[in-house]
Amino acid sequence: RAYNFNAGPAAIPLEVLQQAQEQFVDYHGAGMSIMEMSHRSALYEDVNNEAQSLMRELFGIPNNYKVMFLQGGASTQFAMLPMNLLREGQPAAYVHTGAWADKAIKEAKLIGETVIAASTADDKFMRVPSLSEIVVPANASYLHLTSNETIGGTQFQEFPDTGNIPLIADMSSDILSRPVDVSKFGVIYAGAQKNLGPSGVTVVIMREDLAQGSPKSIPAMFRYETHAKAKSLYNTPPSFSVYMVSLVLKWIKAKGGVAQMEQYNRDKTKLIYDAIDGSGGFYKGCADAKSRSVMNITFRLGSEELENQFVKESEQQGFVGLKGHRDVGGLRASTYNAVPLESCQALAQFMKDFQQRNG
Ligand code: PLP
């Protein structure tokens, strides 16, 4: 197996892939694969229900929240959220922390009035704002933030208290990587392809009152109410992806749950940040130390030439996905839940060896 540091789609636990392989052709004696089965069948309904209840259990989702499995990726949520929740005369407030927040803001602007509650553009998005920097208008429809900026490599360590104004978080790149007080949020959403399984399904966790009363002009597929009422079976769901998510959730549970995941992730990430910080400036972390992400580690070398050489040599040694995003440049290691500690140990060692050869 490669040392997979891809940003997304990303590593899936080996045990999960093996289990899916075993069940691939004949799911529980049905004589067919799960992907060939009716989504109205009892077997698939079990998968759908189990994925939803495991999500509730592992993430501590209160009973007054809906868990939905939708299609169209997190990018569709950038549009669906304002379509359903942005009210006339009540601007949608956004925290601007980089590339993904920017996309969410652009979509909301197409739907209605937006305001920037805080922005770290002046710091090239290499940090997240402190809570005191976030200013939300009292009449805001909601406040949206990106809990982890996958490209820049920054992550919120704490979340603002928004009172009656719903707090919405794009957790695409850090959902289930650490415990979160879900009751602080109106909506949490995430594309599955980083911490939850393969692409094709998007998890939306929404407080019940917000999933009701969308403007009547919105077509059925874009209304949360439709999916909430139908338990995510309004139309044909991405059944194979939901099944894979259910296996990943079982894997997280078997590992001890989300708090254990957080510790594991911190142990993994420390190896790489230590290699950066202990390099005497040979490697330079991109994000401000206090805003550093536990999921996406961004760093640079002295020249682009050296960075290209790093990527090339790393690939020769079995590492995948270390080239940084083109917007930021440099290098990025994505260390999601499924990335094994051994991969991070190998990367830290490779970084030290590379420095010895080129420092
Ligand atoms: N939000 C964040 C933080 C992401 O990292 C990504 C994808 O990488 C997206 C949104 C977009 O997700 P999707 O490709 O599922 O639309």
C-alpha cells in the first residue's frame, strides 16, 4: 500500500476496503452486490439506518437534529444552504478563511445579501480569526465558517457562540477527526471523501427547525425538508458510497470513537510538525502555529526547485499526494483519520533524510 497523503479523495482504512471486497459480489447472501440492490430493499434500508445511527452515536448528535445523506458534494451545499436559509433583509454572514470559504461566499452572493463577519485575507489566510474578530450582524440569517481549510492548512480550535443565529460549518475536511459540541451548530456538512469514505455522498447534520419552512419556490431536490422527511431515500441515493460510509463509521467505533481518533490524529500530526519545527528553518510551516490544522499540514522548502525534487523523490519512495495545492504551492500532507501512524512515521523519517541530503 502507498503512503497515501492525498487531500481528497483520500485514504480509506485497509480493513474497510478488505471488508467491502469480501462483501462486494454477494452482500449477506443476497446473490448480488449492494450496488445492484433496490434502495427500497430491507437490506439497503438497514445500511442507510445504520449509517445514520452510527453517525449520531459517534458524533453525539442530539435527537432534534436530522442526519441526511445527499449528493452533489459539499459544493452543492454552498448553494443549497443560502437557497433554504438566507432570508430577505437578513444577510448571511461568512467567515472568510481561504479558498473553500471563498467558494461558499460566491454561491451565497448569487442567492442574496452576504456580509463578511471576519476575514484573514490580510494574512494570506494563513490563520483563522480569533473569536473576538468575528462580528455577526444581529439580524443575520446565519453565520457560516469552514472549520478546516483543506488548501491553506488552517483549522478552528474553538467555535463562536452565535446565540439565536444558526452557526453553519463546512467540516468537509475534519468531520469526525475530533469531538465537537454539535448542539452549538445549526448545520454541519461534509463531503465524505476525506474522513468518511469515498466520494459521492455528502453528510448534512441539520437542526430540525432549520430543515423546515424553506421557501416554496425551491425545487424538491434542493429542499432539505424533502430529504429530511424521506430519511434520505427521496430518490435513488448513492447507495454504495453510503454503505462504505457505514463501514468507515464501524471502523471508527471499533477504534474507540472520535475522542480516540483525535488523539491518534494529534500523535500522527506531531511527528510531521516536529520534523518541520526541528529542521532549523529548512522546512517552513505555512500556517500560523496557533491555527495549524491536524488534518492538512502545509509547508515549504527554500525554493520551488527543491520542493519539486522533494515531491519527485517522495514518489519514488512510495509517498503519494505531497504536492501542495496550486493556489498555495509548496507541500501538503493530509493526515485524515484513515492515514496510519506508520505512514506519518515514514514521512517524518523521509523529511529528515531529505534534509540531510540537501540541507
Ligand atoms: N469544502 C472543503 C473544506 C473541502 O476541502 C472541499 C473539497 O476538497 C469542498 C468543500 C468541496 O467538496 P466537494 O468536492 O464534495 O464538492
